[in-house]
Amino acid sequence: MPSYAITGATSGIGFAFIKNLSADPANTVIALVRDETKAREKISEEFPGRKNIHVVHGDIGNTESLKAAAGNVAAITGGGLDVLIANANFYAANEVPIGKSAIEDPNFDEKMQESFRINVVGNTHLMADFIPLIRQGNLKKVVVLSSGMGDISFVLESNMEAQSVYSISKAALNFAVAKFQVQYKEEGILFMAISPGVVNTHPQTEAPPPEAAESIQRMMASMKLYAPDFDGPISPEKSVEMVNMKVNDEQSDKTTPSTPSPTLATTSRTEAAIRCLQRCSVPFLSSQSTNWINDTATLNTRVPHTPALLVYARTVQHVQDVIACGVEAGLKAGRAISHGSCPAVGISGHILHGGYGWTSHNKGLTLDWMVGADVVLANGTQIHCSETEHADLFWALRGAGSNFGVVTSYKLKTFAAPSVSIPFSVSLNWNTEDQKVNGVKELVEFARNMPVDLNMRLNIHNSGDHTFDGAYYGNAEDLFNILEPLLQKTGGTLNARPGTWIQGLEAYAEHNSLIPSTTDRSTFYATSLTLKDLCGTSLTNFVRYWHNTALKFSQGGWFVQLDIHGGPNSAISAVLNSATAYAHRDKAFLIQFYHYYDNNPYPPGGIKLLQGWVDSTTEPLQEGDWGMYINYVDSQLDRETAQKLYYGDNLERLKLLKKKYDPTELFYYPQSIEPAM
């Protein structure tokens, strides 16, 4: 049961932390505030019914108040605290550059003193007073909301002259955090100074003075030049999501306490790219090069853009090296396609027959992102196909591609990678057959109107474990609200961890490297089902076989994945079955059955186990109500049955195209499509 204490908790980022963290009822969230009455009224109004929020008086500008707050927090938590979030700060609004401010502003001294009193002295006392609680916590993290404006390198590289008083105090605060980290790291306590980014926490109600407005404009321009992807201030809620990702990633053995803004974290990546390019002997310019300004100048000065590096590629190998260096350094383009979750699966088999994964419900199949392909045909020629060139072959490639040629390259459209990916798991405790039947029924009902940005499956294992697993592309509070009605009916505990797109991919790969292994091997048999619905006798048979037969099978291990594949809100079902060769867009559910055995020979009972499960589930169904997914290939199907179940109503058209493009069946395999007679 993690515990969090947040200062400055009644507005801006602090209040966004309260909102975000209290959405998980397992968290104990403590708001440290100056005005308890006002805070309680606001929290009660905004979050009625949230019993895990506590309000404690704690004035960052009053050392005695902070000592008392530490004692009151300990009384709530039982003595410990997992995470202290130091958010309260003093910000001098409408501040002009320091040279003029120090001379012309009659309140300059007062602003500077107040900035240090709150931002440095107050936060130093806060951290010191809460050390005894953090020692007894499990996570042992102190998170100080600082600013990239207090980073000397950033100020110099971006020519950032704005917000001098604020920047100076934040630089001092960053140094204080570093000192705490050095002192307490041996105790396993992590101190982090994190910039939350440029956040719109103080919306202007009045226009600033002309000189201050000019300073703000220059500041925004400096941000854009330093980080070309900077699009302006973000919301407090967005900032909190990004900070939480960083906090969750960091471990106590890290010795660098200050991290720059998520929107400005490019310097170390650029340095890594430079080292890689030098190693590969690729010619390039950096911002330190003599010709940098001239060579990076944009034609349209209205739209300035400053690259991380400028490369002069003279060979194809140079281009390959540049791409590899960019990947190695983490200079990502921020684009993605919908794809699967297993790093060991190659793109061709995946995309040519569907391509189902943790973004399919909201972004469709991998093949839906293909806009062109180069194919070597059975006659030895190579052609390009798309919606406008050899459109019939392009149609066939998207669902039955292995039957028609060898694809040598793909052209794919992309989408902006989600800023937040939330892998989640729900542990379930269905012990009886009736509990399992009821649980699956509730999942099926939930699937009928599942939100588009949610991807979800039921995982079943021979160990007796069963879970809801999935991915959500939104905020954690929305995920909790979406799943809560289902969890009330089925039981279970939600475990969700927001992260970046890449962190999500790593989670889906069970935290293994995204670089595929060449040594993973398994002895297994797999089969599948695609179902228009799962209800009535079919549902009951599926569960009874699970409870009464599969769980008693002792040879090897097995798992079953029941995915919410289609439905009214699914991007897969938004496309007609006839639009591509993929024939299962009308199917609500996709099930993979998988049995494995660690030794050879493989026991024949494993095949019979899964075939019996499939037969019992489909026995009450009509032809056309179910099929099979070729990417979960069933080695036991004969050719005729495989073609019918894999390709459904698209089979006859595929046979005609097979006759056109591969009449002699050069591209043959035991379940390949036969040419039309």
C-alpha cells in the first residue's frame, strides 16, 4: 500500500498529483497544505468518496510547521513514507531579464530573498524533516519538482535569459538535492530533482507588461530552438504522468539526482549519437561546428527547426550507420505502427497474415498500416503493388501474403506513438466452475462496448492462474474508472504501471530485450479460434473444458489467451471483411490455445487436449460463426480445412489470384491456397 506526501497540493501540479495518485485506492495520498479548510473543501468537491486522501497542515515557509507535518504524516502511515513529492515553490511572475530587473525593479531583493526562502531553505528543511519517515518506507524516494531553468548547460545552450530569479533559486535547489543524494544514497534513499516540463500552472488573467511579454516570447522561442519538438506548455495532468514515469523508472543506486525536462532531454542522447557516428566514420556537423548556423538555417525563417545533428551521408552504408546510431542513441522519431508483442516474431509472417497485438483494438492490424510492397513473383519478376498498382495482389498480400511471392520491402504509414502506455494486469480468483462461467460472461458483456483505446484479454494457465491483461492509452484514472464496473462483478485487483511507448513494448515482451533472441526454442502445439460471439452453450463448454479437463492435464504446460479482437468500437471491425484478404474482422474474439513440453518426444496427449477444447467450444456453432487465425498456425489441419478456416469468404477470390500469380504453385506449403481450376 504505497504512501505519498505532496506539498503545494491545492493547485497546479500538486493538485494533479493528488488526482492521479488517489485514483488508485491502494495508495495513501497526503496533501501538505497551508489552508486545511480550503484544501478539504476542494478535495471533497473534486473527488467525492475518495477515502485515501488525507489533508495535513504543512507550510513550506515555516520550519516548525514542517516538523509538525512530519509527525502528523507518520501518525497516518504508521511511521513510514514511500515517496515525498516536494512541489511547493515561489515563482516571481512577469520577471524581466536580470540586468534590468536588478537595477530597475524596486522589489528585486524581496523576490530574490523570497525565492531562496521558499525554493531552497524551505525545501531543504522539508527533506531533512521527512528523512526519518522515508527511511521506514518501502520505495524510499524523495522527488523534488525543480526546473530545467536551473540547469546551467541548458541556459547557456538555449540562450535562456528569462526568469532569472526563479532559475537561480532552482539551480541552488538542484545542488541541495545533489548533496542529499550523496549523503543518503548508501541507505538506499533516492533523491531526484525533476523538471516537470513547461507547465501551464498559472493561467494569465491579465496581459503582462510589454517587456515581460517580450521576455516570455523569447523564452518560448529558446525552448523551440533547443528542443524542436517543443509545442508549448503542457497541462499539469500531462506533466504528472510524465514525472510518474520517470520516478517509477529510477532506482536508488542512481547517482545523478537532477534530470532535465522531458521536453528538453536531448543532450545526452546527442552525445551518444556523436560517439556512434565518429566510430562509424560518418561525416557530420554538431552545434559546436563552425558551419553549424549556416548549414542548419531553414529556408522558411517563420518555421525554425534545429536538428540534433546534421549528417552528410555519401554512401548507402552511411545511411545505414546513421539510422543505427539514431536507434542506439535513442533519438526516436516518435512514430509507431500497430504490431505484435513478441520480439522474436519477424515482420513478414506477422504483417502478411494479420498482425494482432496490444494496439489492434484502437489502431487495427499491422497489415492495415501497409500502403505498398515490393514483391518477387513466381516468374522471377519484381513488381510494386499498392492500392493503385497491382491492387488485386496488394489486396491478397494483406491476409494471405505467403501464397503469392516473396516480399522484399514494405511501405508503411505510421501514427504518432502514444505519449503514455499503461500495461495492466488484474489478478482473478475464480475457484469454482460457476465463478469461471460468470467471469467469462461478464468479460463478454464488457467487450460489447469496450472503449476503443483499451486492449484486453483473459489469460488462462495450467498453473490455475488466470488474469485480465491489457494495455490502455490514456490516463490511469480513466483506466480505473473503465475497469471498475467489471472488477466489481468479477473480483480481482488491478495492477497498472503507466510508462512510455517503449516501456510499454518492453512490458508486453515480459520485460525482455526488444532485440529478438536467436536461441529461444520450444516444443509445442498451437491452435486458435476466431468467434463472432462467445455465449450460451459454447461459452459453458469452453469453461467446463477448462475447469474439468484442462486443469487436470499433467503433461507439460499450457496457456490460453482470449483476446477482445473485434466489436463495435474496434479498429479491426471498422474495416469490411472484403477490404483485405484478412477474413476475421467480424469476429469479436480471438483465442490462442498453446501447449508446450520441455523434452522430446512431444506427447500426443497435448494435441488431443487442445483439439478437444476447440471442438467442445465450436460444437454448438454454425458454419461461418467461427474460424482460425493463420498466424497461430495449426499443424494438424488438412489443406482444405485450413483454407476454409483461415480465409473464410475470401477464399474463392484468393484461389483466382493464386491462378493468376502462381499457377504452378511455386510458393507451396502444406496449407497453401490452391489455384482455381
